Amino acid sequence: MTRQGTSRISNGFRMLFSAFLASVCLRSKNSSKILCENNCFILYNKDTITRETGMQPLKQKKRTLHGFIAVLACFVLIAGAMINMASMKNAVNTAIHRVSSIFAADDQTAADDQTAADNQTASAALPGSSQEADPEPETATTEGMLRDSANSATENTSEKPEGPEDDAVIANTGEALNPNFTDVVEDIGEIIVEDTAEEVVELVVEEDPEELWRKTFYPVPSSPAVDEFYFRDALFIGDSRVMGLMLYSGLTVEATFYTEKGVNVTTLLTKAIVLQTGGNRITIPEALNDLQFGKIYIKTGINELGWRSLKSYIEAYGEVIDRIRELQPEAVIYIQSILPVSQKKAEEGGYFTIPRVLEFNEEIKKMTWEKGVYYLDVFQGMVNEEGFLPEEAGNDGIHLNKEYCKIWLEYLKRHVVRDYGY
Amino acid sequence: MVKSVRLLCIPIVCYLIAGVLLLGACDKADDSRDSAREAAFSLDVAAVAERFNQELDYRDRLEELDPGVVYVLLGIREEEVRTLKGYFSSGATAEEIIVLQAAEAESIKTLRAALEDRIAYQKEIYASYAPEEVRYLQGAILLEKGEYLIYCVAADAEKAERLAEQLLTNP
């Protein structure tokens, strides 16, 4: 600090002290006279001061200004002191909280083991049952996925508490904070989050990484929607329903479709269904020899629901995936679940029933896990509240019309896997 | 007698030659008139396709397709087509409508061949996929006039053919 600055500070303190005296002297009868003799700074009775001290009006104005500043400085000092006292209080409360959380950590570890065991039981349910219905889209970053998975594991069968108790869950103390600290919790929420992140990481390490991966990405979770440009290097392979997507989704300009009515997992790669300009038809493997795609969406199943052996279907499907991956090693492969059928179609009898579709989808999901490809649960994206394909989705209860093909496309746009370093 | 016969033969032969020449000229005149008529023939492709979609009965609701999709389905080049409009089934049936105008006269053969190939391929596919659709494909109509082609697979093939002929005669 410069010499000039130091003198200013000392002047400031002098003013403050004088202001303090002035505030005291104001109550005195002879205040004006005493003030004048001590040459104090005072604002009122300007004329008296001017007369008795002979001070010039300019000097008087300066001293009036100084008086203002001195009084203002008093208030500022008092307010600052009050704020500091509040901060000190917060710091004390933080220290108390951290000490109490350390003692509570041991108790919570035992509780977490129990909740993790309960979650493993819950994850064996039907596909889609452990997922929220149409969850709010969020950026599916690694941290986000891990945190959400951990939170779902800790929440377990108990309902998530509301209000300030949310912070108790995040803090992983296993019980709600003392209500006296709720107002403090809001102020130090950021600190609590940091503590929670560390504890979440510890929770992840304890859980089986493969099991965590399965919970997070099977099926592919909701993500921020992409646009049609995302599909410029996409290939869609499948049966007549996928052909409907080609006809009506509007993606034909961006994406490539190798589809045909009536194909199944045994004919998908052997039948010449790829039409070249000029009229020549070739098989999918022949077509894939010359092209490289970034992502490949495969969908079969509706023509195989009548197969006697589900195991044969899954084995043949696996061979298709292996062959595709051999031809397109750099592509991300998505396997789409079988879409639902309408209630009217299901009631006709035969193989087109929802339980049959779900049985097939469960095996498809397991197969995708074993093959290391992604599983897209488009069934959940198209099913209504009764568990069927809406009647207005198509004329025959199986093939989708233009409107529902666009809904299907929207589902695909909102369920993509980005590079998280896996 | 012989001299009189010879005298008669000369004009007869002349008349015959003249008759042959006249007939040839008439044919050429007819051909050129037909070509002129066809060249002058004009069809509103979109309106015709719309009439086929509205006036015929279908078992599935046919949706209009983007022409780019139709080029992919038929394996044809965009440059070969001047205008095109198509309606297709969701996949539940083999019903579809394509009305197009070729970009030039030479393209019409390529486009017709592509549509004939589609009919044959659809029959092959549906034979194992949905055999009941094959009879509708057998009734598919494919009519050509000038630079225009009308292709339709509908439940009532006769009605479709009558409509096509009517539109091609009195557009």
C-alpha cells in the first residue's frame, strides 16, 4: 500500500471517530457550540457554524461531505460485521455436518450392501420394466449415467423423499438431516454434491462394472434428440416393417435401407434384395463389401414369431450379427426389439401375441449383451397403455402407417449411443 | 386379240403400281399423324395418380411417396423421369400406384422395363410372404402412351384398366 493510501485510511478512521463523536454531540444542547470549538464536521446549523467559526462556505461543504461519508462508513462497517458473523455460523455448521457424516458412514455402508442386493433382484424383471416410462431426456454422459445408476440403486424400494430430504439421499447419510440444518443445506448444496460425487464413485467401484454397464445401456437410454443428418452414415436392415420405415420416415435421402418383405434371419443375408440402379439385385454382404457405414440398425422377428424353436432364431440372429460385424467392423450396431402388434391382431389367435413378442424380445436383449451390441427397446416406444400397438397405427395391426413410422423415427432419434470412452 | 390384251395390260399395270404407291403414302401419313398426336398428348401426372387413389378401392390405405423413394424402389435414375407420383401400401398389401412422364422418348423403354421387373419381383416375393396377394399382382395394369406410363395394382383390376384407358384417351 502506498503512503498516500495509508494516509487516506488514517483519515478515514479519524472521520469515523469524529462521526461517532458527532452522533453523540448531537444530543447535547450546546452541540453547535461544542462542535464549533472542536472544529468538528457537522451538517446542520450551517449558518451558526459559518458565523462562529468564520469558516468559508466551501470548507463547510467539504466538511459536510466528510460527515456524510463518515456516517455511511459506520453503517458499512456494522453491516459487514453482521455478514461475517453469518459466514462464521455457516462454517461452524459445515464442520459439524462433516464430523457427523464420518460417524454415520459406517452405518450407511451396511445399508448400501442390502440395497444393492435388492436391486439385482429387481433387474431380472421384463425388459423396460426397470426403466422409467419416457424419462426426461438428459445428456447421457458417463458421470450422469453413473450417478443415475447409483441413485437408483440407493433409492431401491423406498420412495425418494421430497424437499430437503433429497439432499439427505444425495449425501448418502442414510437418514434425513437434522431439520435445523435445512436452511444451511441450501446454502452449502454445492459442497454436499461434491461429497456425494466422491461417495458415488466409491459405490461404483464396489458394484460389478459389467452389471452397471448392463443397467445403464440395456436398453439404450433416452438421450438428446439427433436430427436426420445423424443418419447419413446409417444402414437399416430388416423385414417389411423396416421397409415401411424406409417408405414413410423421410430418411431415404440420408440413410440406406436394405429391406424386403418376408425376409427372416436365415434369408436376410442370402437373398438378393439390394436393388442396384439398372435393375440388378445383389445380397447384403455383397453390397457391404463396397461401402462402410457408421451405424447399422437391424430388426427382424415378426416373421419368426411362428418358429417352433426360439433358440434357433436367436442362434441364427447371432450369426447375422457376427457376419455384419465382420463386414463392418467400425460400425455401431443396434438391434431393435420386435414392435408390438395391435389388440385386434393379437385376438385373432396365432403367433402374433404380446407375450410371444415379449418372450422373443427378452432373448434378443440377452443375445445383444453377449454379442456386445446395443439393444433398442422400440417396443416400449410404440406400445400404448394397454400394452398393444395402437389400432390407428396401421391397417393390419402389424405394419405401421406413415404417421407411426415417423413416431418410430423420433424414438430412434432420441435413443443414440454417443462415445463415452467405452 | 393378243395386241388388244397387251394394250389393256399396260394401263392395268399402271393402275396397280399407282395403287401400291398410294397405299404406302397413306400409311406413312397415318404414322406421322399418330406421332404428331402422341407428341401433342399431355397428361397431368399428379391428377391422374390422385384419381387412381380416390376412385378405386384398396384394402390398405395408400400413402403418397417421395419420388426419391420411388427411384430407389424401381432402381431408376432421377434424370430419366420428368414427373412422377406414387402411392404405396404400408406393406400389408401389394397395392400401389405409379404414374410418370419420362424425361425423353428414349427413357420410356427403360422405365417400362423397370416397372415390369417390379411386377415380376413382387410376385416372387409375395409367393412366399403373402400368397393371396399374387392374384392382385397378376391383374396389375401397365399402360403406356407417348412419354407417359400408368402402373397400378388394385383390388379391381378391370376397373383400374378402364380408368386408365379413359384417362389416356381423354385426358
